[in-house]
Amino acid sequence: MDKEFQKIVFQFIESKSYTGQEKSMVETVKKVMESLDYDEIIIDDAGNIIGGIHGLEEGPVVLFDGHIDTVEADNVTEWTESPFSHYIADGKLFGRGTSDMKGAFAAMVYAAGTLERGKLKGSAYVSGTIHEETAEGYSINNVLDIVKPDVVVIGEATELRINIGQRGRGEIVLETYGKSAHSSNPNIGINSVLKMNKALLAIEEKYVEKEDVLGKGILVLTDIISTPYPGQSVIPRVCQVTFDRRLLLGETRENVLEGIAAVLEPLKEQDSEFSYKLYFRENNFKTYTGFSFSGDKFYPPWKIDEEDTVVVKAKEALIKAGIKPEISVYSFCTNGSTTCGERGIKTIGFGPGREQEAHITNEFISIDDLEKSIIGYRFLALALTGEGEI
């Protein structure tokens, strides 16, 4: 690895930045951007950091986005080395966040910071967004309001492919209701867990998963809890489950819930004591700066056409960079849910690493991929900001 880039990516991995605790990482990124002579550095109210490189002529604005929060490394005894020690072995860089996604973010920061201004027409921005792991797409809204990009490049892992879309994600809560009673006299109560059992069996038997070009609109049960808990000789009056629903093109909050309700409504006719509530879980939180976000856990899908000029330009640029990119889509959710899914900004994904390397113990990324991505980001910046020379 280039020594200057190696120093940068090592610093980023050393900066522990669990979701909601990104302050030290932001400070590290700011110092790196300053050392690379970024023309503009902004830390917004939410705590995202944005760096800008401006060409000598006006032109389109491209935003390279990478989230700087990581999931926790709570099983540290299973790591070969400390998750924050950035060790290298077998052509791989190890450490928490190497794949998801400090490796790609470091490549973006370095690539933009080493662009020749004379070749750039327009502006290239790099955003280090916070709180993505638990609320993808929320904090980047602030970045978009500031930068107003014409094109967004998401740096999540693509194996150096060009990703043109992804399924969305919805976190759906289903509650069934009963009536509390002492468990020694269950006949005078209504057991909400047994009602939930009926609901889950009906969903398993009758709920039909949809499918489109992005994949399957799966519905997966992720947790279940009864109230009161622990029961202590009490018939539970409420049972709540959470589903992870992967969303497809054209799906809305309303029709997603309607699809589940269509399975549950007949249960009311079969059982007069069956009642339920179905909704998207709220997503209200504060960032490390104290900035508040509120909404629900509904993250739209997105896709742009393979023949769109942005995709064509990106493909041509990466080929000139020595990369032969395939066209693909993400299987997981990214900030593209907001940039393209909600706000309609043309968005592509390009990044080093593989999706399956995210969040794992002994997380790693290929050094060869990292080095290629730096070149790729430079060429994309020049191609997507206008008539910049390559």
C-alpha cells in the first residue's frame, strides 16, 4: 500500500466509532482532510463530516459517501488481534470496520484529496456519515441539503462492481392482545402468546413473498417478547414480534402492511378474541452531537437503469482505470435508500470488499481491492463531474 494511504486507513481503524460514538473518528477524518488540503471541510449539526474538492471550472457535483460508524466488536477474545490494531496478513487488512466500511471510506478520502484540480470540472465531495448501522439513510439527509449533489456514489462493498440498486428494509411490529389473569386460573384470562401463535402460523402458511429484479421481498421473524416479562404466574396480556421485511420497487408503507393484514384479518372471524396491531417501528434517536432524528424504520428500495448516462460514464471510467466492472445490486440496505429511493438523486454503488465480510469476527478487506478502489474513485470523480480529463 501507498505509505500515505496506509497511514490514513490505519488511523481510521484505530478510531473506535461504534454507532452513536463517532466523535473521535470525525476529529481524525478532519485532520486527514486538512493534511490533504481539502478546499472545504464541514461538520454538520448531526455530526457528519463533509470534505469538498473544487475544480477550476464550475460543473456537476458528485458525492462519495461512506458511513463511519461500525457495529460493536463485543467478542474480542475470538479475534486474532485487537479489532482496532489493523494488522496485515495474506494480502488482507484486518480490523473492525475494514470492510464495512472504513477501508472504502479511507480510499474515497485519499482519492479525492489527491485529485488534480486542473483536471476536475465541478466538485467532488466526500461524506463520512454517522449512525448508518441502525438508521441507514437518516443522517445523510443533512449532507444532501448542504452539498446538493447531482450524483451519489455509495462506497459500500461491491467487489469493485457497479451496483445500480438494492432492496429496501422495513422493521415491522406485530402485537397481539389478551387479558391478564393468574396462571392458576388461565380460563379467566386470554393468553396473547397463544393468539400470536395463531398469527405466526397463518403468516407462515399463507403469506406470499414477492420478487423482482432486486431479489425477494422476504419477511423474517427476528424477535418475540411477551408482557409482562418475566411472567411470574401471570397470563401475558401482550405479545410482540418484530419482522425484518425486505422491500421491493413500488412498495409503500401502506401496501406492505396491507399484505400482512390480509392474512391476519380472517383470524378475527375464526376467533372473536383475536385482536392485533401492525405498524413500523419508530426510529427516534440522538447523535453524538445531541442532534435529534425522528421517523420510522422504513427504508425504500432504489434502482437506476443500466443504460443511464451515469452508469455508462462510470463503467467507461472504471474500464480506463483498469477495472472491468460487472453490473449488480446490493443485497443489504445502504444510504442509497435516501439518496435515490426517497430523494431521486442518481446513485450508484462502487466499493472494495464483499458484503459477506461485513460485521464478522476478524473482519478484513483485500489490500489489492483497496488499492484498485483508490484509482477507481479518482476516475469516477473526473468522469462524473462533467468533462474532466481522464
